[in-house]
Amino acid sequence: MRYLVNLSYDGSKFYGYQIQKGKKTVEGELEKVLSKIFNKKINTIGASRTDKDVHALSQYCHFDADKMDLNRLAHSMNSMLDESIYIKKILKVDDKFHSRFSVIKKEYIYKINMGEYNPIEKDYVLQYNKKINKKLLDEFIFKMSGIHNFRSFTSDKDKDNYQRDLVLTYKIQNNILYLTFKSSGFLRYMIRNIVGLLLDINDNKKNISDIDKIFQSENRCSCGKCASGCGLYLKDIYY
């Protein structure tokens, strides 16, 4: 039987989602608990491999195991898991369903504090502590949105296709800038590199006119810095 798990987690407490030898990861904690519950080795497949410090409001994974009551399973997992992971719901799905390959769209949010430094939120909101004016944001959103080759915005190598259709929007509330990214898929570090470029432009290290050149170069070195993972949230996954 195939189960689909919907979960959330505090990424600051883990070394990323995917299992890494000798490191505490979300996937590692999930499989450890599930293997105890079913009394056999359980392997899970996550919908998105979030990096170190990246949070999830709604992540998904699937696994195959014997039949069990869904409410009982969710309760057992939550009682045994690290308190920084929470199982929101569990569904039974068709055996052909795949948590990664069945995805239609993913949505991420990146949070930037443009106001006074906040030590309490340092692990959850990027403490940039500088203003970014609306004119720059509007120009940046216009340049980055749409279908582009994002080869310059990723460390992924030897991909068959670097083209993505990106919907990028923003809002500002209480000095927090919320950048929302929607696409059918994202490349490794793509969002964080886009945010890093925005900050570099605001810091006058790069210019808004450089964006076209960066796309054309298809070279990661042309893009600039990679923003911290602390402000990034996997908001939702659509099937």
C-alpha cells in the first residue's frame, strides 16, 4: 500500500531534507520512525529536497508499507518524531502515484527583513535590514518572471533542460518583504541565487541591466552570491 504524507518542519534544526550520512535530516528522522512503526526498513521519497536551514510549511513524501489506520499512523509518527517535524495528514494513494514526478507545481516563499535586526527571527527571516524600493522590485520581478534558461542560477550540472517558467510576485508587510516563487520545478539553489542577485543589485554591486547578460552567459559565476537558506519556505506542492 502506498501512503502520501503531508508534513511541515523547521529547517534550522536539520541538515536539509535528504538523508546524509552522519547528519540529522528530515528524511532520516522520518525513515527512522516509520521503520520502528512497521518493524521493517521503510524508504521514503520526498517531493522536494530542501537544503540546510530551508523550512517547509507543506512538504510531501510517499512510502510503501502494510495497511494501517491513517489516524493511528499520523498520531504514532507525531508522538515519536523530533518536535521540529509535524505530520499534518496522511493519505492512501494509487501505487502509480509518485510524490516527486506527479507534481504539477511548487510554491516557495522567501522572507527578507528590511527593518531593524531581529535576533529572535534570525533563523526564519533573512536579516538584510535595508530597504529595497518598490521601483527596483517591480523592475526585477518583470525581468525574472516568465520562461528563461536559469543555467546561471544553479549549481546543477549536466541537466538536460535548464528552462523554467517562473511566476514571481511580492508583497511588503511590517517591513518584511515576501517574495513568492511558483513554477512546475526549480533547480538547485535557483531561488536563493535569484534572491542573492536582487540584494546585490540593491547594494549596487550589480545593475538591473545585468540580468539579461546573466541569463545569456549561462554561467553560475556571473550571477553573484547565494542568499541564506533561512528565509526560504516550501509553501505548497500541487498535484
